[in-house]
Amino acid sequence: MSQVYEKKFRFHRCFSAVLIFLFFSCLGNTTGRQNRPMEFLPADKLVLFIVKFDNLICSPCLNPFLDFYHLLPYPSRENMVWGIIVYDNPEEKERREIYRRIVQKKSRGFFKANNITCPIVLDHSHGFKIFSKKRTVILLFEREERILKKYVFPLNEKQKKEILNFFNDSGKLREGDK
């Protein structure tokens, strides 16, 4: 195994561990499947949609996400897909809890109105902000292949096909796929 590959592999493994830790640190406050969030966490594959809260009021920003979400196979949407809402806290500490509740209620309403059935998590730790600077992002995890992939909306046709193949048991991500 080459040194470059080993470094890349170590980086992906470490990076994946940090992401999973951040994800689990947010799980206390889910929308959708509030009572049983851990029951639906997949063993082998995980798809995270990271959505910036400010984008929820921007139709051109969110339409590609909504269109793509509804292309996903229904059972997989509820079993493999999670949404993470990232938001900025107000400067004043005393307004943060109020703003968090506003974000939670508006997000819940948006996802319910658009028939988005996957569990939604608010990023209280603000650890996922680095992935979603201004756009919606998809992160794909595949445990067996030890691969993490990132896609930024809007997606091209090749990316859509690759992500949809990810939901098939035979659709494995490979390190060389882009």
C-alpha cells in the first residue's frame, strides 16, 4: 500500500469518526421520528443532508434538494437518510435558546409541508457548519467500503445517478468514483 493511499485512508477514517461523533451529539433533538431516532440508524450505509437554515426560505436554493429528495426510494428515505439543519446563533446569549426554538419550529413546518419524512436534527454543536457554507450538502457513508463522499447541490446527472445507486445493495461507492 502506498504512503499516499495510507494517509488518505487514515484521514478518511479519522474524518468519518469525527463526523459520526458530531452526528450523535446532535441526536437529542430530532424532528420526524422523535421518539425512536436510534432505531432507524442504518448499520452499513448512512446519507446525511446538511441544510443551512437560511436556505429554507430560498426557493431557488432548495428546489434542487426537494426534487432530488423525492426521487429517493421511499423505504430508504426513512431508514438511511437523516437531515441536519445548521444555523447561526445570535450574538446575544440570552436570545440563543429562543432562536433555537424558532429554527426548530420553522424547520419542522417546512419538512412536514414538503413531505420530507426522514428524521431531522438541529446542529446544536455547530460542528456541521463547515460542510454547508451556503449550499445544501449530501454526505454518504459506507461502512463496508470505508468511504465517505461529499456532494454539493445542485447535482449533475452523473452525481444523481451515483447517489441513487448508493441505495441499491449492489451500488457500492468506489474510491475512484467522482
